Amino acid sequence: MAVRPGLWPALLGIALASWLHGSGAQQSATVANPVPGANPDLLPHFLVEPEDVYIVKNKPVLLVCKALPATQIFFKCNGEWVRQVDHVIERSTDDSSGLPAMEVRINVSRQQVEKVFGLEEYWCQCVAWSSSGTTKSQKAYIRIAYLRKNFEQEPLAKEVSLEQGIVLPCRPPEGIPPAEVEWLRNEDLVDPSLDPNVYITREHSLVVRQARLADTANYTCVAKNIVARRRSASAAVIVYVDGSWSPWSKWSACGLDCTHWRSRECSDPAPRNGGEECRGTDLDTRNCTSDLCVHTASRPEDVALYVGLIAVAVCLLLLLLVLILVYCRKKEGLDSDVADSSILTSGFQPVSIKPSKADNPHLLTIQPDLSTTTTTCQGSLCPRQDGTSPKFQLANGHLLSPLSGGRHTLHHSSPTSEAEDFVSRLSTQNYFRSLPRGTSNMTYGTFNFLGGRLMIPNTGISLLIPPDAIPRGKIYEIYLTLHKPEDVRLPLAGCQTLLSPIVSCGPPGVLLTRPVILAMDHCGEPCPESWSLRLKKQSCEGSWEDVLHLGEEAPSHLYYCQLEAGACYVFTEQLGRFALVGEALSVAATKRLKLLLFAPVACTSLEYNIRVYCLHDTHDALKEVVQLEKQLGGQLIQEPRVLHFKDSYHNLRLSIHDVPSSLWKSKLLVSYQEIPFYHIWNGTQQYLHCAFTLERVSPSTSDLACKVWVWQVEGDGQSFNINFNITKDTRFAELLALESEGGVPALVGPSAFKIPFLIRQKIITSLDPPCSRGADWRTLAQKLHLDSHLSFFASKPSPTAMILNLWEARHFPNGNLSQLAAAVAGLGQPDAGLFTVSEAEC
């Protein structure tokens, strides 16, 4: 029943006056406001009040109020009155009292809740009127239900002995309402009420008090709420039994050989499920001294037999000694040949084979493989010239350009067979089981004290190994890997978001005497007031730890980070798996999203799809999408744009406009498409995109002109004006090709560095000591705009070396040596000879 048109303003005025007349606070329980002098018994009381409810996916929720006696009921949500047209009202009369009753219903949509999501909780409340006053119902809170895909902690496989306790941890994905957890054993539900040997803790861990053989199974943690049901990876639990000997049998009778025996079996219990076998022998013999044995042992034929056996044994021993002497002589000759061929190592220091330490199984100490295919660049470190030994001034720019004459050896890492062999070797260790089995996102090389560089092409990811970072006498095989976020479970709490790729360098545990520098892109807009940035590192046990809080670094830390607009450079003396994570401190925190529009290269049907990708503004994310589109047969149809995505809990919307209806027809049934805020802000989902499907009116249609809009609600947006021929226009195809990187994935020795080695040593020797005139490493850091890291540089044995290493990492591959030369030349050192390199020194 509708309210009379003239009654609504009056009712609204009464409602506002009544509301202000109350306590002023929004109560969560029913509150009555009687009219002075009115009968309090005739105040409205609620038969049905709105209750807390969750929005599942995009389905609106229904709120119901019913009051008696009541002349009007209206809803108020988050302090604002709901429009009259949005109410569904039913009036009736109570049979027993004859008083008027009303029931009112409203629908609340997901879009209404998202408008205030993150600022405050969305709530609604009923206000009922009668002739005696008003009554307010309890508040009903409406929340958007969700359940993330990734578990914060999953159970891990275990091998335990019989009667040992088992604890399988499980931390379910974040969700609203919180997920309920149950456990499956070989797909059967684990019910602690039926098995007193197991119970589930408040933290959802499954505990087996005493392991039984029947507990050997695959265990799965299941999390569920009203939105979805998630399963963790299964953890195989094996309960094993070590074997134990049965008692010895009685001794046998004494035999003709003057011995007797006894036996036992490994059956008390027998080994089960991979348990250890019994140690020792199952048969025991010894001599016996019966009368028969004394008589037979003294016979002459037995004595002859024993003498013959001893003679044969002596002959065999002499033959073995002769073979050993011959082998030793041949080995000495082989060793002399190898020693004479030491020139093949091309600058590598002689290294003896040493076993790895027991407490550090990842430490690699190996001898150079002389059979490895190498490329040798010959020449001296300085260009040779006729005549006297010339002097070269460091202030001249050409001296800081790469020297073509350096002699070094490059171990090629490009052949697929070598890479696959390296990955297979790493995969045998538990820590490396999550390494990708492909080789496109992985590179490796063999390095010694000369250092080098690893790089994953077209990703912005590199690892600089400075000279002397590896101890002299050691050779390490080092790898660099880019992980897909879905392959590595990185738990993110609260408003945290992944800003960089997840990168591994290793092997972990190798001894380094200088920090290496890991370079990787990030998509955060660096602003100290808006972000709390942390460097996370995964331990060998699989847990992630905060090893560095940017802005709160201490010089004594094992890690340090130089953060720039689009990249970060991590100093570390411990290799491992790293990721940069940010937590927004305000709604001003933004991430850079790169927007890419792709469409088919060839269109053989009437349908034509435009795919709009929204990805992190990093080289690795761009590389993944480009490779995917090559497989799909797609091409870039517009120049990429950057969108700043705010931490405002608002979704990203995409729409297409101005499609010429005479040539094309849009198959989009709604005005826009949406990508949920959490899918983007979490940062762990790849290939986020929306597709717009258009249909040509005629097969001959080839020209397309339209607009694509991408914007965040109440935030930044971008517009693409599409105008091209779908059959022959390829003018944007070269844009992505121009961003590709060149070079070799692994560079070893001096070829990896742009600053010539001897000039580098001259700069370090000159600038490390303090100078009263200020012409030392501190001034160089200021000239290179690195003076914010002075305390970190000062904590290292050679501050100048740290500055030059960072310069090499930041300016790869061009080196930008002219700017460095100008900074060094402007220090005003009194002795210019410190910056010269002569031919005799080369």
C-alpha cells in the first residue's frame, strides 16, 4: 500500500524531529521515543527486526521489519533515509487487539555496500511510528562475503615413527564470514568425536596424539563459508616402524667344521612403511670344542688344506699390490698433464675439491670444469701502444668506457640441455622443489672471486655479484629465478599488497664476503607518508619473514634497499627468495597499473574480441602478457597507458562506447564490466583482463572506431580512442618490441662490469681514506645523489666499492659512465696521478 503524496514530507519531518529528540547516538538495540502525555502501551514494538546478513557474490539481500501498532515504518541506512519508492509496505490489522500493524521490506545491493566499504560498516535500521511516539529497531549490519583462494598456511608432508605425535598446521584463507575448517583423511571426514586419538585445535591444526599405522594417509585441510569451499594441497603422512630383532635361537649342535651357530629374525617388529632395517647380522657362528672337533682337527690332510689356502691368499695379496703401483704411476703422469694445461682456466684461481660442510649442505666448492664450452676474449686490460708507457687521465670520459681488451671466460648458460640439467639437479633438494621446470624465467652461471652478473631478459630482474663477493678459492654455481605468484604462496595480511615480482637467487647458505645486489621492478608509487614497505624473505622451512622495513634500516642489518621510482636494489649477503610488499597507510597510496589492449591479428569470423589487460607496471608482468598473446595470436592495438590505482576499496570499471551501429554490434549486455578491488590490490593474480566482444554486420567490414574507458570508481581513469583497420593495421606492434632487452643472461668476470677493473681499484684506493678537504667517498655519494645511504656505506670495509657496485646495478646495460666520470673528476683530488693507469700496470 503506497503512502499518500502529501503525507511523506510530514512524516519525514516527524521522523527527523523524533530522531533528534532521542539520545543522539545510534543505538544497536530497540529504542522507544514516546510523545509526552501519550499512552506508552501504544508505542510500536517490533515483531520482526532486521538481522545481520551477508551479500554473496552479486545477489542483493532482503531486510524485513514488522511492528505493532504502527502507522508508518521506514528504513534508515548509514544515517540516510531510504527512498520511499524503495520500500515494499504491507498493512494489516492485528486480530486479537485490532491495532494497526505494518511490515516493510527493502533490498540492499552490493554496489550500495561498496560505496562505504572500508570507511565504515554498512548498517540499516527501522523506525516505526504510532500515535504515541516512535521506536527504533536494532541495527542490522550488511557485509560482503568472500573467501580468498590461497591458504595462509598449508599442511606439509611428514614421516613419523610409530606412537609419535603428529601436528598438521592449517591457516585458512582470509574470508568474511571467517571460514570453518574441517579435515579429510584420504577424502574421508576426520571426526574427533569418533576417534579420541585426534583433535582439532582452535588454530585449526590437526593433532594426532599417538601415530598409528592406520594414520598413514593423505590429509587435506578444507575451509568453507557461505561463499566458497577451498581445499589445501594434500599432505602425505607416513607412519613408519623401525625393525627390531627377535631373540636369538638356541645354539646348534657342533658340526664337522668345529663350529656351531644360532639365528634371529628382524620381525619383532618387522620394518613397515620405509622404516629402518635391523642393524647387525641374523646369523652368529663360533668355534666349538667337542671331542669330535679335537680329533678331526689334528688329521694330516686338514693341515695340508689349511696351508694351501694360506698360500693362495698370499699370492692374491701380492698381485693386488702390483696393480696398485701401476695405477699410481699412471695417475702421476696424468696429474702432470693437467697441471701444464692450467692456461685453460682463463683467469680462474686453482681450486681444490673440498667436500661441503655437514652443517651447510648448500655450500658449493667445485673445481672448474675444463670440458665446459667457453668463449674467450683475448687482449690486455689496457690498450697497448707503441712507444713509451703512456698515462691516461681518469677525467677523460673514454677511460671509463668498457675496455675491449679484457681477458675473461664466459660459461654459456643458454643451451636448453644445460639449463634443464641444472634445474633437475636443484630439484633433488627440498628447498628447490618449487623452482619452475622451464628455463625461460631462470638463468644461472658459474662464478668465482672475479664476480659477474645474472639477468632474466625482459623482466628488469638481475643479480650483480661484485668482485671479491665470492671468497678466493671458491667457485659457485648461482641461479636467478622469477616465480609466478600462483606457484609461491606468499601470505598477505590486512591491507598488504605485492608490489614486486617474487624472485629467488641461490643456492641459499653459500658464503659471501661482500653484499650482492638484487635488482627488480616494483609498481608502487613511493611516498613515505602513504606506504609502509617491507622486504620479505622465505626461509628454508617455507615461512615468510620481514627482513627489512624500508625507512628503518640500520647499518648493521644484513639487508639494505635503494628504492627508486620503478625499481628497487637490494643489498644482501644471504641468498634466498625475496619479494617487496607494501601496506597502505592512507587512501593516497597508489599502485601503477599498465593497461594493454590486444585483439586478434587475423579475424576469420564475424566476432572480434578486444582484450583489456590490467597488470602491474613491471617488465616481468608485461613479458608474461606478451608471451600469452603471442600464443593466442593477438596484437597490440593501442599504445599502453598507466593508471594509478588507489587503496580506496573501489573496483575497476571498463566500458566500450561510440561503436558505429551500422558496422558493428556490441554483445555486452551491461553498461560496464568490473574487476573487484581485492583482485587487483592483492597483487597475486596474473592476467587480469576483461574482453569486449563485437560482431561485424558484414564480413567486409574492416574499419573499427570506438572508445574504451578504464577507470577506478572515484579515482584515476584512462580513455583509449581506437581507430584502425583490423585486417592490415600493425602500427602498434613495434611498441613492445622496442622495450626488449639484449645481452647474455650470464656475464662472468670483467665483462659484467662497465667500469674497468684497474680504474675501479684506483678510485676505491683514493676515496676510501678520509680526506680533510672532503674529496672522499662521502662527496662522491653526494654528487651521485646517494647521500641518504652514508651510514650503510660507512659500515662496510670499502664504502667506495659499495657506491660503485650500486652504480653498476642501477645503470645496466649502458653504464652512464660519462656522469660518473664527471662526478669523480669534480672531487678536486690534489694528486691527479691517483687516477691514472699506465701500460706497465696492465
